[in-house]
Amino acid sequence: MVLTALYVAVLAAVLGGIGAAVRHSGPVLDVEPAFARRVAEGLRVLWSVGDENAKRTERLLDELSPPPVPTPPTPRANTRA
């Protein structure tokens, strides 16, 4: 129980620090008090960083994966006897 509370407190402090240090473009979050606003801003910054990283990874995978090779048509077997 104490370890969980400590984890949540440290996580909130880190997110609050990120939210205070980085300004995200867009509307200001409607959250009170100010520390909760910084924590929410930190979450939004981390979410946008993760989203951009996922888009970049998708672009790289699309760039690195070869296009599908068309298979040549198979000749039909002679069905006449």
C-alpha cells in the first residue's frame, strides 16, 4: 500500500514537471488546481510524443517493407481427354 502511494506520488511529480517544462500547443486544459493542470498537461505531452513516435514507426515500416510481388498466372491443366 505504501509502495503504491509512493509510486503514484512520484508519477504525479514527474508528470507535473513535464507539464510545467513543456508547453503543448492547443487549448488550455480546464483542470483545477494548478498542479493537477500541470499533471494533465504532462500526460497530454507524453500522449502526443507517443502518437508521433507511432506514426514515425508506421512510416518507417511502410518504407522498409517491400511491395508485394505479383505472382505469375499458373498455366491451366489440359482438361480434355
